Amino acid sequence: MAILVGLPVLALSVILQSTVFSRVNLLNGSVDLVLIVVISWALNDKVNDEWIWAVIAGAMIGFVSALPVWVPILAFLIATAISIYLKRRVWQIPILALFFSTISGTLILHMLSILVLTALRGVFPIAEAFNVIVLPSMLLNLLAAIPVNALVNEIAGFMYVEELEA
């Protein structure tokens, strides 16, 4: 059931990211809503299918972006692995795990994208891209992480209802 609810949630996240949140810019950086949704999903204690969400979300972003499909899939899988590791290690401070996962996921996604675009399309000033795209995107992702995490936790709470013992 989680995948059936997850597909519309991810599709809506991709649509919102590519339409609404792509217009909210700080320098040239924008919010990576789908990345934050995948990270928040992986950090939730009730969830056990976070790898499937990462692959589906990466494929969806790969189809709507100019990047090769494997780049967002790989970046989302690495971000999910970091989130799962932090969920197990930093279980007493979940907000710290959310912020660290968001920072590392943003770095991984954008640096991998910059490296692939440099390899495919020629010279790309990496230092300028880091200052103008990666750092502003990281700040916007950190600002969006708390409300998105709260929303994803509500959705996960709805999908994984625990049975009460009588």
C-alpha cells in the first residue's frame, strides 16, 4: 500500500518542484523538493521501503531534467543510504539527522550533476557553480526540510497505522 500512496506523492513532488519551486530562486539555486521528500521518508522510523522510493524518485527526476537518468537515481540512493545510517546512529536527535542528510544529499546531487554536465558538455566553472548554485540550494533545502519532513511524517503515519492491542 505504501508504494500505491507513494507514487502520487512523488509525482506531486516532482510536479511542484518543476513548476512552483523552480521559480523560488536564491541566486541560481532552487529547492530540491523531491530530494527532501526522499530523505524525510528514509528518516521515518515506520518506513521500510525507502530504497524503492529513492529509485522511483530518481527516475522521475531523471525523466524531467536534462541529466542522464542514472545521475539522480545514484544521488538519491546515496542520500538514502546516508539517511538510513544516520537514523540508526543519531536516533536521539532526528532534526540533526535531517539537516545533515539534507546538506550531504544536496552536495552529492549537485556535485554529481556538475561533474556529469562538465564531462558531457565541456568546460563548466565548478567553483562558480558551487557558489552560485550549490550553496544557495543547500540553504533553501534546509529551510524547506522541516515543513516537508512534518508533512512526510504525517503521510507515513497515515499509511502505517499501528494496531491497538485490546
